[in-house]
Amino acid sequence: MLTNTIHRGRQSILFADPPSILSYASVVGKKESQGPLGNSFDLSIQDGHFGQESWEKAESHLQRTSLKLALQKAALEEEDLDAVLLGDLLNQCIGSSFSMLGKNIPTLGLYGACSTMAESLLLGAMSVSGGFCRRIAALTSSHFASSERQYRFPLGYGGQRCPTAQWTVTGSGAVILGKEEKGPYIRSATVGCIVDSGITDANNMGAAMAPAACDTLCAHFRDLNCSPDDYDLIVTGDLGSLGSQALRDLMDAEGIPLGKNYRDCGVMIFDCKKQDVHCGGSGCGCSAVVLCGHLLGQIQRRKLNRLLFCGTGALLSPVSVQQGESIPGVCHAVSISSDRE
Amino acid sequence: MLTNTIHRGRQSILFADPPSILSYASVVGKKESQGPLGNSFDLSIQDGHFGQESWEKAESHLQRTSLKLALQKAALEEEDLDAVLLGDLLNQCIGSSFSMLGKNIPTLGLYGACSTMAESLLLGAMSVSGGFCRRIAALTSSHFASSERQYRFPLGYGGQRCPTAQWTVTGSGAVILGKEEKGPYIRSATVGCIVDSGITDANNMGAAMAPAACDTLCAHFRDLNCSPDDYDLIVTGDLGSLGSQALRDLMDAEGIPLGKNYRDCGVMIFDCKKQDVHCGGSGCGCSAVVLCGHLLGQIQRRKLNRLLFCGTGALLSPVSVQQGESIPGVCHAVSISSDRE
């Protein structure tokens, strides 16, 4: 019998006592509801302000809504959560801080850029599997308009988008983890290193993140002695069409080619051409809503059994870009299975 | 014999297998080296740029230096770390992302504002005690000049400071945690909730954070069935002189008065009057360097045996302040003891 002390290799953990995904929920905006995965989300809200007076408040509202839905599905109350692990893309993560106002839920803030959903699942799985928390929520969001204002231009400026650009997903995903014996389960996780490939173009984040995704995938397969074939599906967060092709090329060069079972959430969520989103979706919310809508739905319906979910983050700020710095990437991976073993 | 499954009350954890603090290090700037704790830091650097070309790069350099010193003291290499848990105050935590460039250390980014040192110790302690990581580093920093530019004005503007203002500490602290049986140990931890007391003055962050500190202290004493007298010293991160008095008043009202064994790192680090810092120090680096200089030094020399270290964070951004939002606070607590029991 394995104990919890099964750090395998330096970066990876195989959970001897895998935490259960008790429930999950996704909330998206109008554009996401019109994409190929539109039917998989729990709720879509057609007004981008969600009845709030600022984009930032709208983003907090998204988080509160997805958490509420996830709790409802598991027939749990906020008081049943021992912690929420959450983060977003806004400066000082205000989308997350303000979403938890008045909630009385122990709160641990994370910053992993668009890798946040994977990071919160990874740390949440440790806290539950280790017996430190009974139930936790992993929560994240992004909002197209709050991101555009902060990273690029306010929407009213009508800035031009270049062909390598991606479209920040408006959405929030929430997962509740607990100790119950009820699939799906989080089976293993790999913590990523920060990888800098020297990309300085803030409109080409897929390229900036692909080397980090490659680094983490290689570590995962090495540490856990497995291969891409051991998964029904491997997804990255938001490399987009260019970045996911770059990842395929990098993995080919490593001798671990990715086959048809590799896809990217940023490519899946939009019809890139029809919806005019160039290279696809991005943002913390992108991989979060694809996981908490389509992917976990597929696992629950047993259309998927073993999923490797790789959150990918581009670690830039407007200040670092203006100072001419390159854009480092990070990728954290968690594997999710229908069964405990 | 206790197992790891000793979540006590909803917010607190008593570690059955308490992780060991293998080493720690602190690096500060000139002003901090001239304060009352000046002799307790490992290194002070007189040039605020630390030989770098921007304040942000200087902050990353601080982190790299404190981590390097902490590893050296424990006779460890970077490769011996299974993870670093880190964060800072800059937008998108670029101080932390860029400090890890080229390091090949699995990296988990956090955002807890000035509570980051406590949050990283708390999550790091879970990861080590739970057997998920063998050794981790908890790391944070702040820099007066990068913070002034981002939150207030560039230094060159010579902005006026009001009497309630605090001075962002230039410094970085690093702690290495492991499973070894060698004190000091992290014995327990309390995860804080976000508390909003309606303060909207970004120059009065002590007042904004005091209610969160009160909330977490009450949870800690309640969950773990202990009292302030059980500690030789209770410190808060950076409430400053006004905020720490506000905390005393709040705790009096709760019927759990804090006595002479309560102090605030923001008050300890500077001679507030002589050094013209108004209400004291602040920033992620404030509590981090006081912990990794003075406090852990006192524990190692057995002048202190039981310390309750409460990191306090004000969750604001310039955007939220400009939108008229209040400033929520958060506080995470970890108790550190010379002995395992």
C-alpha cells in the first residue's frame, strides 16, 4: 500500500489517497456560449457587465456564481469549505479578493497566470489528500474586458489585433475537492519550473508558453514513468493554434511525440475563424471553463477515463514588457481519472 | 499518536508531523540596515538598485540573494528543493517570476499581498508534512521604489506622505522547510478569511488589516483551544503603530486582550520617528525579513520558544482604490516552536 509519501521524481506527486472531485461548475460570457463547447457550460450570461458597474466587479461576480453553482451541485454550503484556493489575472488578483468579500471562507490566493486552475487543483489536492482540509474549492476566472484594459488598451480604443493574438475568455470555473470515495479523482500532479524561451512579443503568448508546457510534460512522463498513450486526452490550457503546434514540434524533438489525443483548450473553446479570435482563447478562465464544462462532463459520462490537464501561464506584466523583458512561461499538470487506480 | 488528519476547527491545522525550518536568510536595503534590527539581517546592500537596471529587477535580485544564502546555510543546492512557494506585491508578481528564471526549481506562485510569507510557510508546511515535497523554500520580497512607482507615484515626483502612511520595506526573506528532526518547527497554522471593514483610504492600510488579524487570531485561539499566554511572542506582519493599536482594541472587545507579548514587525523594523517612516514598515518583505532575521535568530538562540507569526495583507490595487472600493484584509498565522511538541 502506498502512503502519501510518494513524491515521484522531483516534480511529481502520485496521490496514494486521491482526492475526489465532488462537483464542478462553469459560467461564461456570450461569445463563449456561441462557441463549439457552448452547450457544455452551466450558465452563460449575455451582458458582459453581469449587472455590475465595472468589468472588475463583473469578474468577481463570475467567480461567485461558478462557486455557488458548484456548491449547489454537491449540496454543500460555503461553511462546508475549509479553504478556497483561487486567483486571476488582474493586478493584485482583485477579481479573486473581491469575490470572497463577506463570505467567511478561509482563502489562499494564488498567482499562476493562466495556469491558475491547474495550480489550485494541485495545491488543493495536496491539502485534501494530506488530511489538512476536508473540502476545498479551486476557483479562477478571466474577463475579456478587464484583461484588455489592463494588459492592452481599454476596449473603447478599438485597438487592432495581430494574427498571433488570442482572445481572453470571459468565464469562471470552480471545482470542489473532498475525501469522499466518488470519482472522478485527482491521481497525480506535476509542478512546473519557470521556463524562458526569450519571446518578447506580448501578442504571441502561445509561443512563450509552449516551452514550459514541453518541460512539464517531459517531467511528468519521466517522473511517473508513463507516456502520452497512457492518457485518453492531454490538454494544455491556452497555447492557441500556433502555440499548440509549437508544443507538438518541441515534443517531437524530445522524442515524445503527441498524437491525436492532444488538444488545447484555447483552440477548443472558439471556432477561431468564424468567431474572429485569431489563435484562440486565453486567460485563466479558458482552461477552467473547458475543464469545468466539457472535459469533466466527458469524464462523468465515461467518454473519457484518463485526462492530463496542463495549465499554462505566461508570466508577464505590462511593466516587464515595456522594460523589454522576455515572457517566461510556467505549466502545472494534474491527471484526472474516473477511477481511483 | 496524532495523524496528519488533524484539521482542528475549520481554519486551523495542527501538524502531527511538524516540518522543520532547516535554514533561513534575510537581505535588506540601506534604511532597514540602519533600523533597530539592523544587526539581525544576513546582508544589507547599500545601493537600492543592487546593480540592476530597474527597481523590478532589483527586487528579483533580492529574492535570488536571500534564497542563495538560505540554501548555503543549509548546505543545500537549488536541485535539493522540490518546490519554491513565492510571491510579491508587483503586478503579476513579476518580482517572483523573474527571480526564478533559469533556476529549474518547481515554482508555485502565490498572491497574499503582505501576508505572503505566512501563506508560503503554511502551504509549504502542508506540502512537506503531507509527504508531497521533501524540501521547499518559502520566499518573498518587497522593494520601496518598485512599490512606490506602482501603488503611489514614481519616487522622482517627491509625493507627500500622510501621517498614517507606512514605508515599504526593501528586503527579502527565505525559509527552507524539510522533514528533518531539527528545530525550529512549524507546529500549527490558521488560514485566514478575507475581512472587509470598509476602509477606503489607501494610506491607512494598518486600519484596513487589523480586523482581518483579529479574525484570524480569534480563529486560531478557538480552533486550537489556546490563548495569547501560550506564546512567548505574537507578531503581526505590518499593521504599523496605528494598526497594531487598532488590533489591541479589537482583541480587547473580543475578550482576548493581547499583552506585552504582542508586537508588530512594521513597528519593530524601523525607529519610526528618527527614520521618518510615520506608522512603520510594510510590504511582503517587512514580516519576511523580521522573521528571517531577528525572530528565527531569537528562537535559535532559545530566547524565544513559541512564536505566533501572523502575516497581514491589504488586498487592494490602484484600480480598486480608484473605483472607490474598500480595502479588504487577510491574515494567515503559523506557529513556530523550538521543539516538536
